[in-house]
Amino acid sequence: MRHCVPALVLCAFLACTVSAQQRSTVYTSVISTGAFIVGAANSETGLFYQAGNGDTAWTHTGPMRIRANGFAVDERSRGRILYIAAGNGVHRSSDAGATWRVLTDWRVTEVLSIALDPRRPGRLVIGTAYGVFVSKDTGATWKPGNAGRKKPLFTSMVAADPHARDRYYCTAEDGLYRSDDGARTWKRTSLRATAVRSVAVHPGRAGMLAAGTENEGLHLSTDAGRSWTRCTAGIAHETFWAIAFDPSNPTRIYAGGHESGVYISRDFGASWVRSVKGLKVTTVHSLAVDPLDARVLYASTSWGGIFRSRDAGDSWEYAGLTDSQVVCVRMYAF
């Protein structure tokens, strides 16, 4: 079996101050906490953020006590426009989180992921438990976008390709699909793994992708999904939900999943080493690399909150949100 060559990233970005004019902000979504009690006034869930200042304090924004499965930040707005993917639909803020409104109705629920079109500001593509939905008018109206897909339509993640106009990827129970017409119709890629849970598009190299699966390992492609290589060298786990690419070093990739800790590749995925020093919870849902300081890395975990690395993943420290199930972390430099 060949080893991996290149790849990827999607659900990750991070924080640190480089100058007085620009700094990174970390955003993260919490779906539940260990303190949950039925019928009681429970801890806040939803969207949280933190200036990348290295402490453990987080600020909540948006609706309280919702299942925030994911989110997106419009970088062109410098953090003014925020979206939350929630169980009851898509929430949007146009004023940096001061006020929110729901963009969807009863026909669009169990939203798991949001992708913003890098070229068309009004287009939103979401992945839900019932397939993909597309809006061309910033959420005013929605249409299903599942032509060419087989049932079930469960879609845990959608990703826009910044290198190809109108190209998107979506995860599925029978593999990974690609659309070249703005998420209207889909064709399955050659990845034959089932239960694909995550997909990440390399931010700097066209055609490079990574896909994480349930029980079938981590896979990389260098040709926009036409062919795939399974990563095996140094990897002892099979389920991967998190993938992140270091934007300052195109050969470095991070990955994590069920009880895996964090795996690091420094050679385009040809080999991997496992990092768990200081990472007290090893089930990792999402990873993010600081766009202003690539030594800083965040990991969101199941019931363990957030952990942070200051040395490119070699060691970890607790970074807050105690006992929370944190499913997505991203970082943006404004």
C-alpha cells in the first residue's frame, strides 16, 4: 500500500497577536456540557470566541443553549458577519454577534456545516442530516442541492474549493462527493471509503484534499478527488474527524479523531507521529492553526473543552471550556 503524499484542511484557523493592527480570533462551537441536567438551568452552549491571548476565558455570543454544530465567519467583513449551524437552522449576525436572526424555517433543520462561497458573497451552502441546501441570496431562500447523490443524504461537512469556481465537496455515508456547478449536482469521487465525516481543501495548492472517515482511516488526494491514497505510516487509529493544514508550511498536516490524540505529518502525509503530551482528552473533533503564528494550534475535544499547543503540536495545555463537547474550532486574522 502506498503512503500519503499531500493535503488539506477545512475546519481550522487560530489566534495570536502579531501587531497592534492585526490579531487572530479563535471561534468555537459547543453542543453540550458535562453539567447538563434535564429540566435545570444549564450551562451556556453555542458559539464562543476568544482573542488569541493565551488565557482560558471565552466569551459567548449568539443564542444560548443551542446545539451549535458548526459556524462560519465571513472574513471579508472582518468578523462582522457570523453564521451558526444549529439544530434549529442557520443563525446569522450582521453586527459581530450583537443581534441574531434565523435564516431558515421548519424545512431546513439539523444543520451541521456551513460553507461560504469565496467568490460569490451571497451564496451559502449548508450540510444537514437531510442533505445539502443552497441559498444564493444570503439565506433569504433555500433550495435542496442533492442531484446525483444516493440516499441517505446525511452530510456532516461541506467545503468550498478556493481554487476552482463553483466547486464544492460534501461528505456522505457512501463516500465523498464533488460538485462543479455551485452545489446543484454532484458526482461521487473515487474515494470508496464509507461514512466520510470530514473533508479539507488545501488552501494553497490546487487539487489537494484530505478526507477523514469513520473506521476507515485518513485519505489524501492530489488531483481534486480523482484518486486517493490512504495514510498508514505511523498511524494506529481508524476514525478521523479533524484535519488541518499549516498555511505557513505546505508540508505540515495535522489530523485527529476518536481517541487518536493529534497526528502530525511533516512530509505531505508520507509519515506521521502521534502527539498526546499534555492532551488530557484524546478524542479530537476539530483542529486549527493560527494564521499569524503557525506554532500555535488549537484542538477541540469531547467533554474536555479546548487544548492549545504553542510548539506546533509537540505539547499541549488546557485552554478552557471545562467539560464541554466542542465540535468545531477555527481561527481568523482580522
